[in-house]
Amino acid sequence: MKDYHEGYHLNPKQVDPTSDRIQFHCAFHSCWKPGFVGQSSGGGHAIYSLVKSGGSCVFSEGRTSITRAVCFSYSRSRRQYQYAESLGPDDFVRKAVMVRFNAFHEMISSHYLPLPRGKLPLTQPERVEKILDAIYDELGRKRPDDALLSGLFVQMLHEVCAQQKERQRPETLNAALDFIAGKLQNPELSLAGIARYCGVSVRTLSRLFREQLALPVAQYVIRLRLEHVCGMLALPKLSIKEIAARCGFRSAGFLTSQFRHHYGVTPKEYRRKLFARAGSISPGFSTSSSPR
């Protein structure tokens, strides 16, 4: 019997070395049985994983790195490891995606995850798993939607970072943030609707956002939408009008005015500078930064 099992969905689209958009190599589900030892690998792509059970040990350049469930593990290292093995009596189970290295990917990923590699705890791993499953399913299609994949990648990073602070936040606020993330594409999303979903008054919800995030609810929604816009602007064939619709803006004009207000440039200018020299500008994605 095999001591491991891995199911892959490889991206059917060929690599475009001239593009700085987010390009997935594959998504996979992996299970290492107790006692499994893997040969040298890694370094070809950045990898992001939800570790669901068990543990693993990776040996690289004389160093040992141990990962145990449940956590989010990632690496943007370009160096291969010597070998890896499963730890303990349980299966080492993970869901993961591999993303091709380019300057735009590095700019986005390093904003959310400054260190080149790490292991982060999760308060609600099922939310990250849902995003990884969506990426896996999309890469299983004959013609994956690049805009959807780019948006899912940013959503995954945002979700992981949000959960690092979630344990200190009131449950009502966490429910509101979860609801907003799920309804972000809907331009009818309103303060009253969010408050009604959470079972609190508009005044109470507004106070929670001011105290915990130092932002009004509407401003938080705008900035979260703009984060998704930044990811989609790396796709040159997607028009500003299409991006506006996908991110919940009522019009391309309103998107442009908000983008200029927060980042000091228009979406078209940002896209032009991005492809001229990826990383030459790095708008503040953080919801705690002050608008310009």
C-alpha cells in the first residue's frame, strides 16, 4: 500500500512569462501516512497550505522545520529542501496551492505575509479551506477564470491575516466581517443589512467598527473592495468596468474616484505602473491605514 496520496489539479493554461498577474501552477490535496519520507523537492513555486491533521518535518540546509495541525503554512523560498517526513501516528493531511514566482505575486503576498515562510494558527480553518476548495475546483475546469483565481488568492491571504486578530475581537464584529466578505460583490450591501444580520443596532455596529478597527463600516467595505480590485488589475484583459462589477462598485467611475482617493492614482495608472515595473508602487492595503 502506498504511504502517501496526492490529488492534483494542474492549471491547464500555459505560463505567460511576460505577465505579472497571479499565475497558479496547481492545487492539490495531500495525505502522508505515518512513516512517509519524501525526497528533495520545493523551491519551484510559492506554496500555501492548510494543514488539517498530523505533522511533518522538513530538513533544509542543516535546519529542521516542524509543522503540526491545525495551521496555515506558507513558503516563498526558492531553495529546495533535502527531504521531508511525516511525524506521529496520524496521517499528515493538507490542502495546498502552488503559485508561480513573479514580482506582482511577491508584492501582494509579502504585504500580507512579510516573512518568506511561516506557520500561522487559525481560529476558523474551515473558512480558509473553503477558499482553497474553490481554487482547486476552478483549476479543474478546462478554462479557469484568471480574475476569479486572482481574487481568491487575495481573499485567502486576507482571511489568514484576519484570523490572527480574530481571537481578540468581539463575536459580533467577527460575524459582521464574515458577512461582509461573503456579500462583497453585492452593491446593495448596506450598514442596516449588516446590522440586521448580526442582530444588533446600526449604532452598536458602528461603535464596534470604530473601537476595534478605527474605521466606519462603509469605509471598511470600500477598502476591502479595493484590495480585490488591486489583485484583478494584474489581469490586463479585464476592463475597469468588469472589475468594478466583480468587486461590488456601482460603476467604473465610482471605482476610479475611490481608488484615486485612497491610493493617489487611478486604476489605469496603477495598472500601467504595475506592468512597467511591478512593485514600483505599493498601495496601502491595510484597513488601518489613513486615506490619502
